[in-house]
Amino acid sequence: MSDKPKTPRHIVSSEHLASDQGWQMSELEYGLIIAFNGFSRWMVRCMNAAGHQDFNPLDVLVLHNVNHRNREKRLNDICFVLNVEDPHTVNYSLKKLIKGKLVKGTKKGKEIFYSTTEEGAEACSEYRKIRELCLIDPAVATDTRFDEVTHTAQILRSISGLYDQASRAAASL
């Protein structure tokens, strides 16, 4: 046995990117990767359980954003709120949701305003019921610290600003 203390191993997404000064960001990135993939899988499966197949994670996010506060939204508004840089991807999701009769578009002047149909609002309501049953109830039953969840959400929003700034800086290199 060696008396030498073990160097702590960090769980990082890409060891070759982790520096002594910033390994924590790589650790965060790995957490984001697995959280994003888990959340994406959850959205699709919850939507399937709500009776609506063939929608990808962005489609589900767009549906919920359009349904949010029961107000019409423009394509640019949806992209802004979801922090999506390429409006074509959101536009494609809107077309799929319109074809699925979950969203409708109303032309006003030169712009199209999107809102959920009655079926779309019902899909969101069913999604919520499944979310309560499969996600929230178990979180409550296992004493999830929701104050920590709120704090984590605040940190993630702050970190997203760092990544947005870094992406602008990288684009100018």
C-alpha cells in the first residue's frame, strides 16, 4: 500500500479539454450532456404517453412554449425564449405541430402568430398529468430539495450567459 494520497478523479466530458484552472467547466459540461439527453428522452416518452408520437424534443419544447400563457407567439419570439439560433429548426417543428393539429398559425400583416389548438392544449394538459405522476410525485416522495432545484436553475441560466458570450467571441476569431 502506498502512503501517497490519491488524486481526486473528476468526471469530465472530455479530459483533453479539462485544464487545471477550468476542469469544473468540463465537469459541468458532462453533467449538461447527460441531463440534456435524459431530459430529451423524457420529453419524447412523456409526449408518447400523452398519445402523440413522432415528435422530437424540440417539437415538444415548441408546443409547450406556444401553449405558455395561452398567448399567440411569433416564430422569432419562440426562438428567443428557447434560445434557438436557427429559426428554420423551430419553423420545421411548427410545421410538424400544425400537421399534427396541435398548433395553428394565423397570419396578421406580414407575420404569422402561432397558438395551440384545442387538441394541442389537451396534449399539454395530458403531458402535465403524466409529468406529475412520473416525475413530480417521485421527486416529492424522495424528499427532493426543491430549493436546490431552484438554485440550480438560476446557476444554469447564469452559465448559459457565459456560453452565449463565449460563442460570440469564438465566432469573431
